Amino acid sequence: MTTNNQLQQRKQAVIARGQGNVYPVYVAKAKNAEVWDVEGKRYIDLGTGIAVCNTGHSHPAVVAAATKQLQEFSHTCVMVNPYEVAIELAEKLTTLAPGNTPKKAVFVSTGAEAVENCVKIARSATGRRGVIAFTGGFHGRTNLAMGLTGKNAPYKSGFGPFPGDIYHVPFPNEAHGVTVAETLGFLKHLFKASIEPSDVAAIIVEPVQGEGGFYMASPEFLQALRALCDEHGMLLILDEIQTGFGRTGRMFCAEYSDVEADLMTMAKGIAGGLPLAAVVGKAEIMDAAHPGGLGGTYGGSPVACAAALAVLQVIEEEQLVSRASWVGEKFSTVLHELQQEFPSLILEVRQVGAMIALELVVDGDAAQPNAALVQRIISLAPEYGLILLACGYYGNVIRFLPALTIEEPILDEALERFETLFRHAVE
């Protein structure tokens, strides 16, 4: 029998160390919220490939749709010989995107590509150069996306120089002493000191910071950004890569704020595990780029588009948008009880739908992030049959991203296992 250790040694011999792995656990098969490794051990997956498998691993409807399309044809390039499945998906996404303004879409393969294309479109539409992003934000690993990302290690360290005309201001985070009013004040200072608003093409923001620690942008903040963009002719880009497709208890998290973006990024949960991403935006803005200026060889893969249509059908038929809130509330109840037991260790429990976070500190002090405890919990997770992920500006947040389709007995089992794991880790 091939072992995890054997595969890890083979991996280290041939795959660059920069593409590391959280666990030396090699997957043999997965079904819904469960994963089995090559040694036959079972795990409950609370990361879903970083919010990708919202509909669970290998949902039968997604498998069937992708298989059917693969049997018909796998690729022609949507920019050479297009196909109906891409048009149908674009029709559905432009209808689902929040707001009443007519929309258009463009397909790419990754979230980082979606972000970069948003910037290209925004600059083309406005004729301006500047882009404003926020500390703690994560927008991808390509050069421009890294420049927009507001966290150095491990994403940016040693990889510069980065593109110019990118500016960062602190993200509002009251747990760490930054209010919405202060962030808006930082923007005013930026306009005085570094770039005029008339030279800013766009502001990009995550409705819930993913890698940054699951901090939600309040309705007040997003509405203020919308007003600021309208005042100065800037475009508002909402990065919904991690928050989209039911994850937050809405199809898209912007719905909580009743804010219509000029441009939106979509990826991760869009196609049940197949690589696909999209930019959806106001039609007039999307059409600013000249023909041939947007695209990519694999963008809008017919197999991925077919899978994405099945994902949308599953979300509707299984009512996964509302189920995300139910899943999140189950987590929130248990984690708040744990917080009452360990108030000096757990600063906050944050939950928006099925995006749930546990922020760990030392002596109840927000200024003393407890990254060491987070790493201990993550490293111990396989012993308890769990797959967990960390995140956070200071690396002191455990994030839970369960499948929205997770069965209730397995969810209860996962929570029980996590409680036991947590108590062991703090001993």
C-alpha cells in the first residue's frame, strides 16, 4: 500500500517547495463532506478546498453534467469556436448578480485572473490609473493581484517589484481598533497625499475578507464606498471569490448591504471543483475593453461551464443559500460555548452564513495574536479526523468552510471532534 509519507517524499523531490501543503495527507477519494486518504483514514473536510466545494465533493449532479459535456467535447476555446453552455452560464450569472443595471460577463480560469481583468476593464472604462485596496485583503498570487493583496508573508515576500499605482488603506476592523469612520478618513488623506480621486480607476474590496481573517465589511462601509465612487467617478469592484455562491447565506454577500458593484469577481464555489472564474459587471463598463482585449485559452472551459450550471441548479433545488445560515449557526452556537469556557484565548467568533472564524489571542488581548496555538490546532487536526484551515492578518484565525451540503450527523460529529481537539491543544 502506498503511504502518505511515501507520497510526501516523492512530492518534495519533484514539486517546488513554494507550492507547499498544509497536511501530508494524500486524498484517494472524497464524497460530500468526507475525505479518505491513501491509507484508508477518513476525515471530515471543514475547508472544502478553500471554499470551492460548496456543493460538497463530487456531487452527483455536477459529476453527471461534467461527464456529459466531456463526452461531447472538452475544449475548442470560447474565443475561437464558442458554445451554448458558456452563453447559458453567462445569462444566469448576469441575472443572479445583485443590482438592476444590465450586466455582461467574461470567463477566465482563476480568481487572480478575474481580479486582473477587473482592473483592466476599470482602467479601460475610466481612462484612469490608480487602484485602491485594503490591508488584510487577498486578491491572488499573480503579480498585479499580489500588488493588490494587503498581506506580505507568505504571498508577497521576495516577489517584487509590484505594479505601481496601487494604494492600500486600513480595512475597518473594530476588534483591532479601526472604525469605518477612520478608514474613510484614511481615504481622504490618501487623496490629499498620494493620488487624486479623479485619477483613481477603482476601489476593490472583499465583502468578507477571506485570507485576512473573515472580517465582514459592514453595510455602512460598503454603502460609503459606493457613494464615494459615485461622487468621484471611480468604479467599485467587489471581490466575491470566496463569498459567492451561497457561502454567506446569500447568493452573493453584497446582498447584505444592498450595494450594486460596477464589477464583481466570481470563482471558487462556481463550478464544484473545476477551474472556472468570471467577471460580471455593468454592461456599459464591461464593453469598454476592445475585442480581443479580454480572455484566455482555457477561460470558460465547456466542461467547467457545464459543471457550473449544475452547481447553480443544486444550490436552488437543495436550498443551499438558506442552508448555509443553518450550518453557520450550528457552528456559532458550539464555538460561542467554547469561547465562554476559554475567554482568555478566544477573542471573537465570527460567522456570516457558512463562513465561520475563531480568532485566538493571548490573555484576551487583541494586540497579542496567538498564531502558535492556531498552528498547533491545525497540525493536530488529522489525528482527530479533521481538515482545518488557518487565516488572518496575524495568522491567528481558524476558518471553517464546510460544504453547504454537509449531513447533520457528520456536522455534529465534526463539531464534537473540534471541541475535543481544542481542549487537547490548550492543555
